[in-house]
Amino acid sequence: MGALRARFWELPLAELSREEWESLCDGCGRCCLHKIEDADTGEIADTNVACKLLDTDTARCSDYRHRKAYVPDCLRLTLKIVDQVEWLPETCAYRRRAAGEPLPEWHHLLTGDRDAVHRAGASVAGRVISEREAGPLEHHIVDWDET
Ligand code: SF4
């Protein structure tokens, strides 16, 4: 892994190395939840149903390295699409930096604490159900801004 530059998270996203880009993710797990798109309006509803690879207690992917083999449509957030993914939470470091905003104060790059995201209530750890058990997605619509 290459060296991460001091305070690289204050640089424009386009200037980040691959390692710096990857380390921006706070591990909230919101990427790993199913969404339902209304076929007519294009509106997106959130659910509390997690990808089968997500460890629902920790909000970490249980096989990050091989995830594409098991889940071909796993979202890979890139500079090109970061502005188009409208369901990214307000706290998401990519969304915030794309908008020129600072990281949330509990972000692990600022605090050195990867559990702070959970204490801040920004992660899905312990609040979701695996798709292996959930049944129909329509029964699991939630508003994450109000949970
Ligand atoms: S929403 Fe942002 S911070 Fe959360 S898991 Fe996805 S990329 Fe990482």
C-alpha cells in the first residue's frame, strides 16, 4: 500500500491516489443495502435489507476482496459516478468531498477510531437484516434519516 499524504482528504477527489480514495470510506454500510427504484418515477426507497456478504453486526463486507465474484452488481463508487449516486447518505465522505464539504468530525481519518462511525449512529451495524432471511424487500422500506 502506498503512503497516504498528510491531510489528503482535504484535496480534491480527483487528486487522490487509489489508496487514499479507498480509505475515505467510513464503513457505514449504506452502500451494501438494497434499494427499491420506482419504475415510473425513478424515485429510490431505502430498505434495511443487507447484501448477503455484509456482516450485519459490524457493517463490514465479509469477503471484500472477492465480492464481485459473488455479487457482480456490487457498487464500486468512483470519481465518475460519485455525483450521480443520489442515495449516498449526508455523512458519506465521498459525497461530502465531492460537494467541497469537510469530513464528519467522527470520521476515522480525523479521529483514528474506526468505531466512531457506529457510536455516531451513522452506520447500519446491528440495524439491518440479511437478504438471506429478509423475504420481500417491499416489507423492509425504511427512512434512514429518521432511524
Ligand atoms: S455510503 Fe459512503 S462511507 Fe458509507 S459505505 Fe458507502 S462509500 Fe462508504
